Amino acid sequence: FLTSLLVSIYRNNIFLLLIGFFSFYLVHTGVRFRFIRDEGSVKWWDKLTTVLYGMIYIALCSYAIYAFVLGNNGLGIVLSSFGLIGGLLWKIDYNYIIQGKRKREGIWLNEHIGRMIGSYIAAFTAFTVNNIQFEPSWILWLSPTIIGFPLIIYFTRKYVR
């Protein structure tokens, strides 16, 4: 995350900045769901980061719309996909952390597994797009998610009952 933050500032790359926040969000919330379960309560910083990540996803979706308007459909597809995934995860966080809704007991493990695998997918995506040249490039950006998502389903079904 720190590397993406520094490079995005150095290169004036808002896309890299938003993707860096997306990756950090997955790791941060994956770890926090585990600690929330152990600590038995949501902390004030969990609420603060949930609000901040909500603002990041608004920026991500806004940038996706901007990319489509400019005719950069590949970037728009990638940003829309990450925005959709992030928005769905943020909705879970909002319900669980801000509103205190606990729909089921094992949600912490489900979210922990999904987000930790998701953070690996994000890291693998970054590695892939920086080391492989392929057109259309949006396929490289989304392939790790398409391949990794079944792993999330498999492991959450295996360990969350």
C-alpha cells in the first residue's frame, strides 16, 4: 500500500492510488473482522475506516464513469468491476460495523477468509499486469478475480458452517 501511495503521488496516477486503497481495504478489513470477533466489539477506528473506505469507493466509481466518458472503456471496465466488488463489501461493513447488524454468528470468518484471499488476488493482479503484456488489457486485470473468486467460495463453504 505504501509503495502504491508513493508511486501514485510521484507519477500523479489516481488509478494506482485508488487500487492501492482497494488492496489495503481488503487486508485491513480481513484482519479487523478476526479481531472484532476476539475483542467482542467494534472499535471507533473500525467505524472511521468504514466511512473513509465508503468515500474511496465513491471516488473509484466516479473515476470509472469519467473513464467511460473519455472513451477509455478498458479502464472503465476495470474500475467498475473493482467498484462493484468494493461497494458490495462496503455494504457488509456498513451493516456490520456502523449499524451493528449481526445476521449470523460466522460472518467474521466468512469475511476474514474472503478478504484475505481477495488481498492475495489483488497482489497477484498487480504482479500480472506489470509483467505480462496482453490486449485487451482489461482481461489481465480481471482474470485473477475470475480465477480467485471460486477459491473464496470453496474455502468459505469448507470452513464456515
